[in-house]
Amino acid sequence: MAMVIDGKRISEQIKEEVRQEVARLKQSGRQVSLAVIQVGDDPASTVYVGNKKKACEYVGIRSLSYELPGDASEEELLRLVEELNGRSDVDGILVQLPLPGQISEERVLKAISPEKDVDGFHALNMGALCVGKPGFVPCTPLGILELLKRSGIEVSGKECVVVGRSNIVGKPVAMLLLREDATVTICHSRTRDLATVTKRADILIVAVGKPKMITADYVKEGAVVIDVGIHRVPGSRKLFGDVDFESVEPVCSAITPVPGGVGPMTIAMLMSNCVESAKRR
Ligand code: GUN
């Protein structure tokens, strides 16, 4: 029987630690605050943004909400980001992605002050991660490392395979694992004979965005499997990951469920990054 890694419990533990830290800072006259910007009313984004604000409230972080219409111009958004960059009472700035087509995500992410980039998406923070310098690390990759650490899973010297090469998950998680002395392989849609590569993994991280793609045929006996995917299949209320849980669970030693695995960790690490920012500034 594989250990099912309880991301909900671990994320609650982290949020509790953050709550105490926020209270300590408040006692010394320092209120931690996060500005959250949403452009348009994409339903999924509205749910994510709502969850982020709820988490802020829970840990005692002040959240400032900015809702721009779906037809807002890039200039308008850039002006808002500039204003928030200059405000000494704002520790973190988060622009919810995706942005509407008329706005360049690249230009907007670049405009956020790297010192307030609690999402860790700014190229300077990405670069800092690559060269092993301090900076903000994206929340989902940070959450994955925290899940492994708090479940007693050693990373150093392990063969880690990451499936997916996105800027938000695949690339940064590979860099983090490398920083922790793992041997890392990144696979993607053009990888030849994917199963041969993934079967080498002691730790397999899956962030491909295809429901139930990874079955037991892709997993080495006793591997640790981390599932970053989250999918709602039409006609069903159930959520699915990129990993076929029923197929993989019997062959692995530990696995994250969907929901309740990696998902809750992202917001917990966002809260942790906000505190980090307040302490640094
Ligand atoms: N959209 C999907 N995931 C994320 C995230 O982690 N941060 C932001 N800003 N937008 C997202």
C-alpha cells in the first residue's frame, strides 16, 4: 500500500505557521499585505482569486483586491502595477493569469517589482533560481518540495523525472530538485518513448495537463509520484489528475491524491512568500 501524501493537512500546517509569523510581525507594527489583480471574469480565475483572498484572511494578511474589466488595456494594468510597486504598504503583487488577449503577459510580469513578485514569475526571480541566488520561487514547485520534505522523502542523489516543461511548474520544479542535489530529467510532448524515461524515476513529477495520462506502465515499482494535474471531466463532478491513481497507487511507494495533494500547497506557499517579502523589505 502506497503512502497517500496528505497535501491538505500539510498545507494547513504551513498556513498555521504563517499565521503565527504574521501575528508576530503585526505585534512589531508590520502588517503583511498582498495586492491581487484580476482582469476579466474567467470563472476558474474567480475561484482561484477567491481562494487566495480567503487564505489571506485566515492567516491575517491584508488583501487588496483589484478587478479590472475584461476589455481593460495593457496600459491601464501597467499603471496599476506601477502604482502598487511604489506603495510601501504593499508586500506582494499578484496578477492572476491567464490575461485577456489584448494584454501581453510577458510585459505585465516584467513590470512587477521583483521584490514584490510573490508568484516568482519575473525573469529575474527565475534567473535567481537557476543560478542558486535568493529570490522568489513559484508557489506550486515550492509546494512540491515542501510536500516531499514534510513526508520524509529524501531528494538528494535521487533520480527525478519531471513530465512537463511549463514556466510555472516544469522548469522551476526541475531547478529546485537540482538545487536539492537530485539527478533531474525533464520530459515533454516530443520525448521519445516516454515510459522508458519515466520508469527510471525514483521521484516522478507529472505536470502535463492531460487527465489520467500516467498509468502503472510509466512507473517504477516503489517510486514516489507527485501529480500536479487537476481536471474536471465534463459530465462528472469528480476531479482527476494527470495520473491514473487507481492504476499507479498499487505500484508506487507514495503518491499525491487529486484533490488534496499538490493543489492546496500552492496557496499555502503563496502566503509563505508574502511573509518572506515583508521580512525582506
Ligand atoms: N493562474 C494559474 N495558476 C496561477 C498562479 O499560480 N499564479 C497566477 N498569478 N496565476 C495563475
